[in-house]
Amino acid sequence: VLEATVKLSRASLRVLRSNPRLIAFPLMSVAAILLIVVVTLPLLVANPSWPWILLFVFGVHMSALFFEAALCHESLRCLNGGSPGIKSGIVAASGSLASIATLTLISSTIGLALAVSGRSTRTSIRFARRIASTAWSLVTYFAVPVMVQERRGGLASLRRSGQLFRSVWGETTLAEVGLRALASQLTSLAFLVAIVLLSLFGDSILLIVVVVAALTALMSVIGALEAVYRAAMYIFAAEGVVPKPFAGPELDDIWRTR
């Protein structure tokens, strides 16, 4: 799995190098979420009620999903031979606001239910929560590409995503589990390096800013790689075609995974 994930990540990186504008969307997502936190945090501190908390969670999730949709739209454009643009991605995501809101509401509700069940002290419930969380992430893997490419609503995108998952479950599982593990390892290593640097050179404001900027850049690159990765999987699942940047002898076996 690790070898296949590395190969697919390299193919995604080649696409990203040719289209560096894609990184702008994860960066804008981080900026938007930080803005929401700064604006709403005083309100939450002054009035920590459930309605405000749920509204905050919904706003953060919808903001993240909005820029994910914009990134996905432009990633699909790249893989279809086009040139990505920041404005066109924002316009595409703006045209799907209703679908994004519906998908956010469903995802947030299920995510909250999984989070609550994960706090249980019973081993069986926590184990079932992990299984359910993994299954949910796999079945919904293509929801955003379906939404922006096929112009479907939130619920219809989830249904279509489940259909596509069943047709290419092997490749989808490899992509989701493999990239999640790789991203987790890279993130852990980055945070470890950041902690070491801060402990060695003190808590200077400049160093903190540099470390935060570096971590943000790393997470943005990982987010862009995942979007390209997912767009390629969607094209293969929906059209039965392997995008050119992901074709070649070394990747042929991956696309036949079952």
C-alpha cells in the first residue's frame, strides 16, 4: 500500500508542480477559517450555548468544503487538459452553495454523532465508531467531485459517491487509507521538527511566525495533492479513463486493484 501511495503522490506532485495555483485554495481555506474563529470566538466566550457552538462548527465546515469544492473543480480542469484559475474555481464553488450547505449539514451531523460516540468508555462502541468513521469517509470519497462536475445536490452527490465507490472500491480504499497514513506521518514529523526548533531557539515571535507559516504551507500542499489524487480517482470511476498524468507502466497495476 505504501509503495502505491508514494507512486500516486508523485504523480499528483507532478500535476501540482505544473499548476501551482492549486495551492492557493487550501491557503484561502485556512485564512477563511482563521477569520471565522477570530470573529466568532468572542461571541462563543460570551455566550457558550449549543446553538452558537453548532453554528460555529457549521460555518467552519462549510468554509472548508467551499474551498475544497473550488480546488476539486480546478483539479478536474487540470486533469482534463485545461489550465486552472483561482477566479474560475471560486465561481464554480459559488454556483454550488446550496449543495455545499446541504452536504455540510449532513456531514456535520454525522461527524458530531461519531465524535460523541467516540467519547464512550466502552471499547466495543469506540471500535464500532472507528469502523463507521472509516466507512463514511470511503463512501463519501467522491461526493465533492460529483457535486462540482455533475452539478448534483448534496444528498444526490452522496448517493452517487456511494455508487462510484462500489465500482472502484479497491482503488478508492487504497487512495483514502494510503494518503491518510502518509499525510499523518508527514504532519507528525513536521510538528516534531517545529517543537525541536522552538525548544532550541526559544519562543521568538519571528520563529513562531516562520514555523506556523511552514506548517500551513505543508498542510496546503498535502490538501492540494489529495484533491488532485481524488480528482483522478473520480475520472477513473465515472468515465473508466485513467488521466494522462497518472498513466504509465508503473501505475497500471494500481488501477486494477480489487
